[in-house]
Amino acid sequence: MEALDKKYLSELEGIKAKIQASAHLEKYLDEEEDDDYKALAAEFEPEIQELYLRVANDHPLQLESFEKELLDDGYEGLYLPKVVGYAVLRGTVDANVKYRQPQDHFREILLDIANSANFEMIKQRIGQSVQIGFALSSDIWITNLVEKISNKRVRSFLESQKSDPLRIASNRAIAFKKYQKQFESLNFLSTEFPKTPGDLKSNYHSLRAFLLYRRDEQYNNESLQKHLLDFISNESIRNNDDYLETMMIIGMFYDLDANAQKEYAKALSSLNADADALKDAFFFKLSSFRDEGIRVTAESDQRMAKLIHEAKIGGNLEDYYTLMELIHTKGYVDEDSIEAVRKYHDQHDGLSEENENLRSSIFTNFQGFLDNLETDSYAEYFQITKTFILYINIFSNQKFNQDVKDLSLRYIKRLIKVYTDKRGRDYQDIKKFVKSTFLDLNFMNEKQLVELFKTKRKKKEA
């Protein structure tokens, strides 16, 4: 956690001063009406939110410091309901949908709310967050929290948030997913960069989630450069499986400055003492990323290729990224690229991790093309299918064939929705091409193709 920058602290102090001078606060303190507190929240929470999102974009490691500032009584508990939700969702969960480690920040916020003069107002807006947070926490953690609270009314509220249905893992998973959706448009993730092997072990999942989230180009990651450099150059944590995976995420998805690139290459070289072990671990993790749905783009490959070449690793890992550079530079439809893919593929076992990643990379190119191809450009689909067939023949892989089929079928169905005139030339050209090609590739049989182009009749109303 970083200390909050003075410029943000100054702005927060200015908001606090305006809250204390607000007519809505004066009226609420005099009359203690719910509507007056709601009016106070409506007046100032948007301003706090705007500042919060600026910090989140430019200095995400300062978010917990920002949130702790809001615990000051001068803010009257405003924005704390949102903060409770952020704290609940920052914790990473295991396969049993339970927190991997106790959430101290969540506990600190709840204890402060429990002692707030505005508890009655705040509690109306945090019930669901507390219920989810408690469901993800252990019974011992909840008991220890509640025992620190002397106010019976507050204790009763917190105890009422323990949900028996959410003791069942499947119920927790559904509730947690629904709860996450409420916050999916908000930027609130933060983390701690590990300094020791113990730190890495305990905080790895949080760090991983944070780095994958921040890879989105819309965020400003300049403030992370120092922390990335410190992580990369920290020799004490290198003999750890999680270090390599984190390095891969950094290398593929972050634009490092010149100094960090140099340190990255040096660190990668030090991991290459056992070249086969590094290669095996690297390709296995790369496959895992793809299986997880983490899209490895051309930009990702090119970033990593540059770092690997600078590290002068040599061997199979460098061969793979040399191939990736060729594919992304000349294009996967280029004859040189196709021949290089054939040569590389033939040098490795068909189901090896190297070839699994090669097939995934080629398919990602197919996917990027077809998902962005307009329906009035279907002639380009006819043309690119020739390239698809070349790769299908090179790989001779059932899963690759199925993926290409599903991708093509998705585009064909888009075409059928647009070109509905069965006597029109467009429809006839599409139908003729699909019937011929899908049969040749064993994508579909005659009966399935008839069904594909059959007009679905609407049922007559009774």
C-alpha cells in the first residue's frame, strides 16, 4: 500500500470541509431524518467518486490509503458503502469459494462503521456486501470481528448477515458472481507487490488478478513501473514457480521502460540455467493462460519476443518467438509464414505444449479476422478459407478443426440473418460455398447442411 499523494489528500480535505459546511448536514444533525442524510450523500458522493476513479486510474496502489482517509468522522460515512464492496471484492477466493487469506482491510472498515455515529444510515446500504463478505470468510474470522463490538444493536445487525444458504459452496459461487457483476464497470483493484518469498506466496493471487486487470490499455500504468522493476530484479523470489508466471504476465502485457527491459532480460537469463525446465514451464503456463481465456495477442507475442531475444536465451523458446515475429510481421497468410509454421510444427510432437500454443496463436489470428469481418465482405471469407485449409492440413488436430468450424459457423449464421432472399445471388453464393467446403472439411454432413439453410417456420397461433 502506498501513502496517498498530497495532491489527492488536499482535494479530499477540501471535500471534507464542504461536507461539514453543508446545509444538508446541518439539517440532518438537527432533525435526524433519513432523507436529509440521503441528500447529503447525493451532494458529495459523486465528487468523492470522481476523485477516487482518478486515483484508481493513475495510482491504484494508493487506493487503500484513500479509503482509510474516508474513515475520518469528518466525511460522515459518505462513500463507505462503496468502499465496503471494493474491500469484499479485492479478496481472491479458492476452489471452495472462500477467501484465500483473511481480509484485514474489510475488517478495519466494518469496525469503523460499527463505531460511526451514522451507523444506522450506513447499514441500510451495506447489507448485501457484508453478507457476501461474511460468506467468503471463515466463522472464526466473523466471530473475532463481532466480539470486538460492544454495541448490541450493531452486533445484532452483523450477526444477521450470516446466511445459512451461503454455507453451501455452489450457492456462494452463484451469489458471488452476481455480486461481482454490480461492480464490473468500476475500477477499484489494488495490490501489494511482494518483497520476500513469503509475501509472494501469500499475495500471489491478488497480484496476479491485479496485473491481468491492469493490462487493459485504458489504464495509466506509469506509477507501476518502479514496482514492476523492483519485482523483476528481486533475486530472493526467483526460485518460485509464481515468479515465472508473474514475469510472463508482465512481459506479455506491460510496456516496460528501457531500464526494466534490461533487468527483465537479465532475470530471464538467470532462470535459464536449466533451459529445458524453463522451456517446459514457460509453454505449460502459456497454454494455461489460453485455457483460462486470457487472450495472447500479436502485441503480447511481440513484447515477449523482444525481451527473450535481449535475454539471448536461445533454443526452443527463442525459436518459438522468432516464428511469432514472422507471423505477426508478414501475416499468417504469407507463404513464408505458412512454411515456417509447417517446419516448426513438424519438429515437435503433435500434442506438445509448443504445438498447442502454435495452434492457439494461429486460431487467435483467424478469430480476430472473422469476428471483425463485415457481412458485406463475405467474399473475403471465401478467400481466407483457403488459408484455413492449409493450416488444418498442417496441424491435423481435431480440436483445431472443431474450433475453426465453430468460428466459421458463427460467421455463416451472421450471413444467413442478413441475406434472407433465397433467390438472391448473395444467398445462393453463400449456400453453394458452404455446402461444398463444409462437406470437404467434414465440418457438417448433408443433413446438417440442409438444416442450416432451412427456413424456420413460425408456429401458427392457436
